[in-house]
Amino acid sequence: MNRPEPENRDLFAIADLASEFGISTRAIRFYEAKGLLSPERVGATRVFRRRDRARLILILRGKRLGFSLRDISEYLSLYDAHSQSAQVALLTDLVDKRLALLETQLADLQTTIGELKEIRKLATERMAQHA
């Protein structure tokens, strides 16, 4: 049976979303427990709607970019409130902070790489002298 593409569907089972995004159903339940997702229930079965799928996309993107669940939750709450100017302001602030942190980490990594290369060079030279 041919199923419609995810963006054209209205309802999703937890296994469908897990498979689509390459994550575990446990991860989805974790996001639900943290209040980031709120699927409907039909008996004991979770039923996710397009809105839940869209939120999951935002959650996974935020995690991939290194944002905390707290940051993601705050952003999603503004998303729900349809407060676009507040949402954009928060996003800009979060991105600026994340960029600053990553730039600092990059500089630290470049320094460490330079030091390790120097140590390797000195060690190689010393080995050549004793050969």
C-alpha cells in the first residue's frame, strides 16, 4: 500500500516518526515527557499530527545545532503563541550566544592542534637525532 509523503499526511504513529527521522521511539517519548511534544491519545496509542511532526523537526534541528532542551522549549512556546517578533528576537539571541561559544571552542581547538603539531614535530626530530 502506498502511503502519502509525510508532509501530506495528517496522522502519524510514533514508529512512523521514529523511522522517518532516524531516532528511537524512546527519544520521542522523552521529548513528550519534557513537554516538547503533546500527541493525542487513542486508548493507549499516541497519535501525532502534522503540528507534532513540525515541532519534532524543530527539536531535532535545535539539538543538532547544540541548543539545550530548555532553549528549544522556550523557542517552541513562542512558536505556539504565534509571537513572531518575540520568536525572532529569541532565536537571534540564542544563535548569537551559540555562535560565540562555537567560535571560542574553534579558537581553542586551533590552538590545541597547533601545539600538538609542534610536539609531534619536536618528537620526530628527536627520534631522527637518536636513530
